[in-house]
Amino acid sequence: MLTNVKIVMVGGDARQTEVIRRFAELDAMLVLIGFDHLQVPYGGAMKCAMEPGAFADANAVVLPVVGTDERGVVDSVFSSQELILKREHLERLAEGAKVYTGIARPYLKSLCASCGVPVEELLERDDVAIYNSVPTAEGAIMLAIQHTDTTIHGSVSMVVGFGRTGMTLARMLKGLGAVVKVGVRCSEQFARAWECGYVPFDTNELALHVRDVDLLFNTVPTMIITAHVIAELSPRAVIIDLASRPGGTDFRFAEKRGIKAILAPSLPGLVAPKTAGRILADALVRSLLEELGRQRGRSA
């Protein structure tokens, strides 16, 4: 249980409603900032403005998956007010408090460091990333179906990157009857992709393997689908880039060549917000309980 644990939630999207529900079930003291347009039926939840006093003695601050931008702005689909996280907010937290987010950009990391408040990036956790790979892969396949006039069955589909999302996506594509090519970066990944029945290749040789590709899915968050690679693609090909903004594709050159290229980050929150919210809620609860256990152990 999270009885007497004060949690400040700032901004977010539909995923946050599942987090709120889970925290309320565990009897947490919830302060909601940036949820003006959300009807909150859960007891123990209180809506507040973005004022330092709302953070006083809080044990945790929960930010959206994208955290803040480089000005400290926290997005919220449930409010029209601009929410900016500042030093004056974090200075009011209880001793041992922590900030939770999906991805921490430089502003948030610098702010937390200056206040001596640790920040935990949930999307860096293997368990969260693996669970999230399922709605990400399903969303990618949904986009592929929407933006093509052929079936995935019988297509040549390429997955660039064989990490947690790449593995799940490749498996789903193969299950739908696609011939799946997988771009890998080491011999261990090459062996695993081969064992799974895919056609593995080294990503350094990407341009040599794209000529017959119908669907190209990128999961690598650096510029890898370059103009050189796109020049080798068939005009019928569709690129779906799943990497975080700005993606790993030269979208300008793709448009110039008339190749459809779609940047699709954060698919879990778009295609399956309830599932994605439950994944975040489970991870947050585990982390909070572990942290509380460590604090109690130190004070014993």
C-alpha cells in the first residue's frame, strides 16, 4: 500500500488516468496538476495549480512519458494552462523524493541534478520497454495496413534494429506471413535473428538490402535511413519510423523521392492508452515500493 505517500502528478495524456486509478487503489495522497478537464472519480485525489506549495513534502513527482521540453514545459491534454517545472517546485519535495518520467531530456536532468533530486527514466527499464514493445508493434502494423494497398502477408518487410521493439515487431510480421529482413549490429543478434527464421544483415550494409523491401520499419534513434539508403528503395516502399523524435530517417529526401515516410513515436499512448497506462502504473508502483523499502531500511 501507498498510504500516506504523497504523489504529485503533472500533466500527461490518457495513460495517466490508469496511473491515477492504480495510485488511488493503493491509498496514495494524490495531487493532480494539469488535469483541469478531467473528471476524477477517485477518492484521495486533489486538483491543484502549478504552484510550489502543491509540491510541499511530496514523496514523488510523476511526469508524462516525454517529461519536459527544453524550457521545462510539461504537456497535458487535460489542461489549456502552460505547465512549467521549475527549481522552486522541486525544492519543496520531501527528503528522499524522486522524479519519475519516461524519458528525461537535458533540461529535466539538469534541473533535478541542481536540486539533488534523482530522476528515474521508466522507458530505460527493460521490463517497461519489453511490455511497451507490444502496443508499439501493433501500432506499427496498423499504420502499415492503413498506408498500403497490399497485404503484409507475402510482403518483404524490413526491421532496422533488433532491440526490444525490433524483436517483437519482427515476430509479429513473420506471424502475418511476411518475409522479414532484420538489420542487426553484432554477431549475437545476427545469430538470434537467423535462429528465429528472419533474414539478418549488418546495418552497415543497409543500402544493399533495401531494394526489394515493401515495408521498412526503423527502431534506431539515430540517422540511419539516409538519403543513400532511400535512393535504393522502390518507390512503392513505405517507411515507418518508430524512433523518438526526430527519428532516424531523412524525411526530406524521402518526400523528394515520393516515398511515403511516417514518423510514429509514442505509439503505445496513441493506439492502446489503457494498456500503456497499466504498464506505467505497474512500473511506478514497483519502483515506489522498492524506494520506500530502502528508506525504511536505512532508518531502521
